[in-house]
Amino acid sequence: MAEDPGPGVLVLAPMGLEWRAVRRALAAAGNPAPAVRCGISLTRWEPPPPPRPALITCGLAGGLRPDLRPGTVVVAESVAFEDGESVPCDPGWVAALIAGARACGQEPVVGPTLTARRLVVGEARRGWAEKGFVAAEMETALLVSTGARLASLRVVIDAPTAEVSGSWVSPQRAALDPRRWGEATWLAARAPGYARLAARCMAAALILAR
């Protein structure tokens, strides 16, 4: 590994599906780090007092580049808001997450990740891809203000070639909309497996970083 990721890490998983997958994977690996459900856009989480551990988000993301397919593992090289500058992720943890993905038989895509205020769909995907971003999520850049070391590992759930509606920012509401039932079936078939893949890669990274 190029750099030591250092001691202390907390894994943040936005949704219950992602958190349960992470919790099970970490338990199977001997609990190498604690994990919390942070909520979409960190609505369920407050930062711990200093000194803070490294904060690593884990779960699903939207792919932005047209060549990225659902199921692709993405490791953030940097994170940014829609109206802000990119902030580099911790190099040691980036290297650890890449190694963890490879240990699980995945070759991750490494690049800038966007933290958006809402789901990025339609033409907006192409615009952000043209700016160099590889994936979009709704949490990691919100952690920059904590001053903690940051990293993120995500698995692409939808992409330009296989896209869901922006209404899925509220999963329960979207699932009640008959217009979204086809997408609900698609997500139900894929999201659990993709969440487990992200969790396995995270657990492997934490073991390798010990």
C-alpha cells in the first residue's frame, strides 16, 4: 500500500439496505470497524467529537459515465458538491479500498465523485460526466466540514444506459407510485446484491488495512 491509512475508522451507510449489508460483512470479517446508518444526505447522523476517525461512506451510487454499467465498483479519488471545488480523499484509504475491491475480484473505477442534493438523472448525468465525475451520491462531501480523513466505496446501481427516476430519493413514496413499479422490480432484483458487493469490498479493505 502506498500510504498508511492510519488508525480509527467509522463506516457510514446511508440506507437500511446498505447498512445491514455492511454490518453483516463486517461481522463476518471479525468486526474490523464500527458502522452506522447515516441516512440519505446524513439526515440520521451527527459527527462524533474530535479526535474523529476516518469516515468512509459505503453503499450504492449513480453512474455518470456512459461506459459504467450497474454493478461497477467505484472508489472516490476526490469528492465535490455541485457548486464547490473537489476535495481529495485520504490517499491511504483510497489505496486500501482499491485493494479491498481487487481482493473481491473487482477492478474498481477510481475518480472524482459528486455529492448531489438530489438524484442525478437524464441530461444532468452527461453534464457531470463531461466535467470528469464518475459517479454521484448524496453524502461524502457533506463530511468535509468535519475535518476527518474521508473515503468512499460505492457500487453503481443505475447508469445512463439503465436509469431510474429521480423520485427514488424517497424510496417509500416512489414504491407507491404505479409509474415506478417497473423500476421497483428492477431495483429489488439488483440493489441487495450490489449493496452486499460494496460491503464485501469494504470489509476486505479494512482487513487489509490492519
